[in-house]
Amino acid sequence: MAVPTPKPPPGTAFPPRRLNLRGVPVFELGLWCGTCPALFQRLSAPEAADLEASNERLNAGLGAIEDDVLETYGGVLPQSLYTALLVDVTPQLVTPGSAGDYFSHEQVATWGVDPVLGSPENPGGPYYRTFEAPIGRDQHLYEFMVPMVPPDWNDRRRVAAYAEWAGTTTPPTAVAYSLLDVIQPAMDVGDDYYEHWVLTHFLLDGHHKVQAAATAGRPVRLLSLVDERISIASSDDLAILIEARSKPREARP
């Protein structure tokens, strides 16, 4: 997995920002730009959804962040500096253009529609909304979980097996490579102008668990590995994120 940083193409201000898996671009991300809108637009889908690097341990559920699990995924992730979070989330599946789609609603209210396309940004497939909360009067955190492959590619029997899970004190754990982007338009052009804190989790393991949790309306545990160098955020922002993540879930008024 990598997020390379090439030089900007001729005549452009920012280089492309793409998430590559096994050398293949999988998602187009928002530009290296603190004033540009967020994006995780699907470019392709890998052959396998989960890396299954530590499947037995994850199925049992992590009670704490464990060094050996971090070491296992350290061989898969880009060489960087990471903040590790272990959080419980209740995912809600949304599709582009639906009532719960961030890109068609909250993002449009701040940035407007894409001036070239004349329409909202399109992630190119379904994703999960997991959490949101105010950070300050003019700052709001949005959290998303993005599957590497569309949920309808998952094995239905495995999803059903996880959905029948009766519940224990430790939910099964999914793992994600995560980015935090703190962004705001340079000018007030929308109906609701404020700073968007966008925490995006790209699933590495746990696609079936997450779909089952969304279907059953129950939590799943997530080990989130936030790449500090690729995020458009400072170390101070990450500290604020951790505090905000401990608040109750709350939509923007």
C-alpha cells in the first residue's frame, strides 16, 4: 500500500493524491490542498478484499492496541509515522446521491457542486458513515469507512455468520489505513461555511464484519492506523481528533 507524491502535472498547482494497493491505484483522494473538498473516488477494485494478516486475533476482538498486531500491519502499510486508535463504530451504509451521502449534502452546503461537472463529487460506490461530532463552533468531524471492494462482492454466508454473532464484551475487530484531512474553502461560497475534519478509514481487514454490523445495527471494533505524514493535518489536530472522538455522536445542526 502506498500514497505516492509525484510532481504536479504541467499547469496544475497540486500533484495527484492516490491510494495504491499492490501497485495499482485504488482510490483518487482529495488533492494535496487544505482548501479543496474531500474525495475518495474509486478507481479500481483489488482481487481480494481483506489482507487477512492477523485474522484469528481480529475475530476474537482486540481488547487493547497490541504491539504484535501493529508489527504485522507495519509490513503492509507505507513507511510513515502513525497514530493508532481503537474505537467502536456502528457503520451505516450509504450510496452516492442518497439522503445520507456526505458528498451530496454536507460537502455541497460548504463547497457547492463541482464547477466542471455541475454536480456533487461522486465516490463511485457505497461507503459507510460511522461517526460525526462538533469540534468547535466552526469545525465539525465527519468519519467514513471505505471498503476496498463493494459490499455486494462479499461472501453472503460469511456476512450472515457475523450478523448472527450474539455479542460479547469484545466485538470482532476490523483494521483500516486512515487519513485525517482538515479542510475549508478559501472563500465563503456555500450556504454553510465551516472547517471539515474528514477522517477516512480504508478497510484492510474486516469487510464482512463491517457489513454484518451495518446490517444488524450493532457496533464493530476498529483498529485505525492514521498516517500522520499523508494526512492534511498537524500533530495538534490529531490530539484534538482523539478528544473529539470521545464525545457522543452528534450531527451538525
